Amino acid sequence: MNYRKAISSRLGGKTSHSSTAAVALALVGGIAVGAIISLLFAPQSGEETRHLIADKTKGLADGVKDRFRTAKDKMQQHAEDISDHVKDKYNSVKNGAQS
């Protein structure tokens, strides 16, 4: 089944970006509501649930920090490589002009 076509027909036949954004927003909202309901009916106590959320949030934050550091290191290395390449080209042109 073509879900995009089915959703589009339910939204009045629109296939613009606004209807796609509305569907995406509804999906994210549904996921959020589902997550909240699952936490409310979780078999753990409230304190255990809060600790679980805190641990997951800390793990997510640490993952984002690690990815940021990795991306930063890669960009710095790439900048150094470009700088070295430009210096080499400059020196080769400079030495060629002096000969």
C-alpha cells in the first residue's frame, strides 16, 4: 500500500510540503504521547522511572558530545591538511619564481 497516497487522500489530496510537514509533526506528536503514556503505566516506581530517564538523557548527552568532538577533530585535521597543502603550493611557486 502506498502510505503517502493514502495519507494525502485523507488530508484532502494535498501533496505539498506543508501536508508532508503536518504528517511528520503528527507522527512525532504521536510518538511523544505514546512515550508519555508508557511512562505513566510503567511497572517501575516514579523514582526508578526518573532515574531511568536521567540515565538515558545523560547517555544521549554524552553521545552527542562525543560526536561533536569527533566532528571537531576531523574538521581541524582537514583544515590542517588544507593549510599544509596551500603552504606546499606556495613554496613550490615561490621556489619556481626564484629560479
